[in-house]
Amino acid sequence: MTKAEVQALIDSNLASASTITAVKHREVETALLNFIDDFSASKILAKGNVTVGDVGDPSTIAVTFASALADTNYVVTGSLVSNGTLSADKNCFWMVRNKTTSGFTLVVQETERTTQNLSFDYVVFKR
């Protein structure tokens, strides 16, 4: 259910306080609770920053969450952050391996042999 659908349900069922029935009230309550559940399913589970520094061939960095997650059904979004020069830092890419409930392995690879100075910002969402 979308926010607009919840709003329409409130408008049609609760617009006039004198005509509210228990059934109509329960319908709106259920819709609101379902909307909140759907929203919270995509909440942030973890976030942080790790230092990558100069990329090896490739670099693997163990990322550990502050608190363990319930399962490994999550997605990692992130950004490589250039802390050096653009010409040195621009030719790298990353991927995630070995997801566990306590963290994941970040793999960073360079496409040109330069000395980078990178960090990685990440946010973990329920999938």
C-alpha cells in the first residue's frame, strides 16, 4: 500500500468523526501498521567507513558490523572516496564477498598501477 492509498483510506473512512465504525477504524489502523512494516523492512541495518588506502592486487578488507545482523539477506551500497589525487584514485572498482551476519569482505581492484588513497563509505539495507 502506498502513502497516497493510506491517505485516501483515512480521508474516506475517518473524514467525519460521527460516522466512524469499529470496522472502518480497524481498516485504517491495519493499513497504517502495514505501511509502517513495509517501510521498516528497508531500514538501514548498518553503516560505516573503512580505510582502503593504496589498493593492492586486489585489496581485501574485512568489514565488521558493530552489532550482528539477523541474517545475510542484505545488500551493501557504498562509495569509494578519493582522499588523494583524482588521477591516482579514479581507476578502481569494488565488490562484496563472504557476507556473514557479522560483516563482509570488501574487495577493491585497481585498473592502473598508481598509488591510491581511498576509503569506503557503506550502508547496509535489508534485501
